[in-house]
Amino acid sequence: MTPDTPPLPLTLPDGAPLPPRPTEAWRAHTGTTLAKHHPEAHAQALDLIRHGESITEVARLIGPELGKTDPGSQDGLRKIIRGWIIEAQIDLTAIARLKAAIVRDEALEAAANLLPQAKVRDLGPIAMTLTQANQVERNLGGLPTEIKLTTKLTLADLEALRQPPPPRDITPIIDLDPTPTTP
């Protein structure tokens, strides 16, 4: 402000206080306002999340109700749904654990159906799929990861095991000097 410019009046010309500041247009699209204007969509979204639907799928399903059908608005809607999940304190880990158990059971069923027709080369991928499904469920359940070490013995290793071990020197070392030796 320069010295020759008068200060702006903080009241209207008749002395009344200034009206409240207008709200920005983007504020109408926050998650809280969206939930207030569309309580059914908000409740439906949280119910779908509790039943194991992904955030992307929930955004796709409720997007048309909220007038958000283009891909750009879907990104924003996913962020809003994440906010609703945090606000509702939904434990996604418990849901993921349940989904992992379902995946493990589905993998077990699929493997059981594949095994009668499986060739030898198919057994490795089937076993790996079952191991991964089981491991994901264990990790989400808080159990430690199982680490199994396997080794392959060669014929030379087996021959070395068959040989008697070399003799060990078992003569005692007697230190007659009682003074400690430190470097």
C-alpha cells in the first residue's frame, strides 16, 4: 500500500459489515459434502467396501449416481472413497485376510481339478501357486513367513559323507604364564 492510496473500507458504504466470503466452487466436491448430498451412495460405497469390493470397483459402481463417469473423475472419486474408509475406520486388513483365504481355497480347488490331467511339468507351477496363496494368507494373518532350505547332494557329497572324519588334535593347551596377554 502506497502513502497516497487510502485503505480499503472494511464495511459497506452504509456502515453494515461485509457479507461472508463466497465459497469456492471446488469445495462442493469434497468427500464430506458429497456424502451429505448423496447419503445413499455414501452408505452403498461403505457397504461394498465392507463386503470386499475394491475401491476401483466401488468408484465404478457409484460413479454414475454421483455424475462421475469419465476416467478423470473416477480418480478423484477413488480418493474420496479412501477418505470415507478412513473416516468409517474400516479395517481393510481383515477384509484382505478374508479375501486371501478365499483365494487360497479357490487355488486349492483349481489345483485339485487340474491334478488328474496334469503332466509332470505342470506340478511345479501348481505347487508354486498353492504356496503363494497360502503364504499371502499367513502373512496377512500375522504369521511368520516359512523359509525352507533344500539342498541337492551330489555323488561326491555322498562319498565324502561316507568317509570317516579326519582325526582331530585333542591335546590340551596349557598356558603356564599367568600374566594376561593383551595387544
